[in-house]
Amino acid sequence: MKITAAQYAQAQDLLDFIDASPSPWHAVQTCANRLQAAGFCRLEEVDRWALESGGKYYVVRGGSSIIAFAVGSQPLADSGLRLIGAHTDSPGLRLKPKPAEDAAGMVRLGVEVYGGPILATFADRDLSLAGRVNVRSGSGHVSRLVRFDTPLLRLPNLAIHMNREVNESGLKFNKQTELPLLLGVSADGSKAEARFRAPIAAALGVAPDDLLTWELNAYDTQKGSLWGVDREFIANSQLDNLASCHAALSALLATPAPAATCLCAFFDHEEVGSESAAGAGGSFVQDVLARLAGQARLDAEDQRRMLARSFFISADMAHAWHPNFPAAYEPCHRVTVNAGPVIKSNANQRYSTDSNSAARFMAICAKAGVPCQQYAHRTDLGCGSTIGPIVAARLGIASVDVGAPMWAMHSIRESAGVLDHHYMIAALSGAFAE
């Protein structure tokens, strides 16, 4: 398999992007840093906007969702918008508001299961904490990001001598009693709460009592890697769906002067249904589009024309065919790694693709010189969904669901293909240039 130095560089940049983004709040900060470096101006929802033709902007909601856009040279009502959506969150374990407890001299942290992770993959990993903390300040409170690069936590397995059926019955955890993460040994009679607060307060340079609230998740400290005989595969956490965020952002940054206005929308809370102010089920993208239309002085008629000429690509990862589990896949829809982006279809509208939008994406790929594949889920298995149907329904625009093929979706360590990430960037760049 021939992979160029430039394609390896794209894959490594993806790994660096993910490694810098161990929580949705860090992912948005990583995006913002790259956008600012490329000349994008930050907007605030509480301010009045003054957009310029050819201007590049971004806006953040809730700290964990971000929309970036480049104003095109053509009138909005005549060209419509080119939108790509993805999500910043991944399944995993989130700390409870009061997580620390003493268990016979050991401090452990209570967690809630966020979304649908493969829980067994969290066992025996070098875990740490990342997210945001609200800290007391003179004006009330301020939100601060925090991450620990070194392992703080662990979910040790029970020895096989005490769980003799584990290899036959599978590794299972009771979510309430067996998932709490071990933090350390109770020291010098200190309470578990103090043991938990101390490292966070030290990292932020504040007093432990000044920590008010937090949204923290456990993450795997092992960095991403390339693997395979020819280093043709990627391994990392959160490929679902930071790989799509990185591909879309890379495509936007590679489109400096678009004809049509181009927009990337990366939402939080997809893994838990999207129904939040910062999620795709909220008003974030509609509010931004309304302000774009207002800045362009579009009346109600022209706003409808704008939406009718728009196209939305919902970019989320896809299920690659696994040679060890061939029975899990629909015949004739076995998509393979490093064979190109996947168009995802479902008759029950779990994906937003229809025959027209699929053909349009095929044409985009063909023009970009990118192969593409088609996927449908086995009929006797429940099919997951994406932000695609949600955004398409709220905006009333043509939409397609696509994604790069991957293995072990929702594992703490997922895998995908180097070439597929290159193909996805090229296809999304073609969509912005359409």
C-alpha cells in the first residue's frame, strides 16, 4: 500500500489533534486555537455581529460546541450554504458531582456512564482526568480547563481466579458498584473529598475550597499511534468523532476564498441524544444561520431560497468490515478500511441520506479523485444514528450522512485508516469548493 509523506503527515496531525483534546471542552479549545492561527475572528453570541464579505469567523456555545464559517463571495440567496457537521463528545465515564468516597482505606471516584462505551475496554488502562472546573472568583466564578497528563486513575480487573467465567461470559461491570475508579490510598487521616480536590486545586493554582463544580471525564493517557506493517492504520481514543471534526476543520482551513459561504458545526452531546442548548437538537446552528441571513439583509423569501440551495454533510464515523466477525455485517455492504469515505443509508431515517444526496456526494468524491463506499446496517441489528436527521429536519435542507470506516467504535482505543482520513479531507474540501 503506497502512502505518501503528506498523507502520513495528515494522519499524525489528526493524532496530535486528538491527543490535545481529551474532553469536549478541550476539543473546542483546540479548534479555536487552529482557527485563530488561520486568521478567524472570534464572535460572541451576546454581542452584535458585523460580518464582512470574505470574512472568517467562529463562535462557541457552552464551551463544548463550536461553529466556524467563511463568508463566501457569492450572495447567500443565490449560492446557499455548504455545511459540515460533526460532534465533539465521545462515550466514556464522567465523574459525579460528589464523586469521592473512602472504601476501606482506598479513595475511589464515582462515575456515570456517558453514552454507550465498551466498558470492558476501560479496564487496566492508564486513565486520568480532563474537563472543566468552575472556580470561585471575585465576580462569582470562572470556568477553567484542566487535564492531567500523567495517570491518576485505574479500573483494575478482578483476577481470573475470582472470575473464572470471564473468558466465556465476557467482562461485565455493574455500573454502580464496580465502575468507580481508584484514585489512591487515604493518607494521614485525610478525607476522600480532600484527597480528590487537592491535585485539581494545585493544577489550577487555587485553594481546594474554591473548586465549586466540575465536568470531568476519565480519559486514556496513551497517545495515538500509527500501526500495521506499512503503518497504514491509526489507533487512538475518540476517533469517533474527533476524526470527522479534524477532517472538516482541515477542509475549511484549506478553502481560503470560497464562492459559497462554508460552515463547520461541531456539537456536544451527540452520544446522548443531542437534546441540549449546545447539542445539534438545540438552536445553535439555526441562530448562526439567522444572523448570517440578517447580516446579508435577506428577507424571509430569500432566507428560504438560501436554505433550498444549501447542502449539509453529517460527518460521523462508519463501521468497517471486521474479518473476525463477518456475520455482523449486511451482505454487499462490507466497507473496508483505506478504501474511501462511506455513504451511510437507512430506510428508517437513522441517517439523513437519500438517493439524491448520495449521488451528489458520489459526484463530489469523483471530482476530488476519491473512492467512496456505501453502508447499510444489518436489518436484525439496531442501527445507530447521527446529527444528520436532526439538523436536516430543523433546517429543511438536503443532507447526506458519511464517515470514515473504523474498527472498535466506542472502545477506549479505536482504529481507522491513514488513507481514509486523507480521502475524507479531500472529499470535504471538494464539498466546500462545490
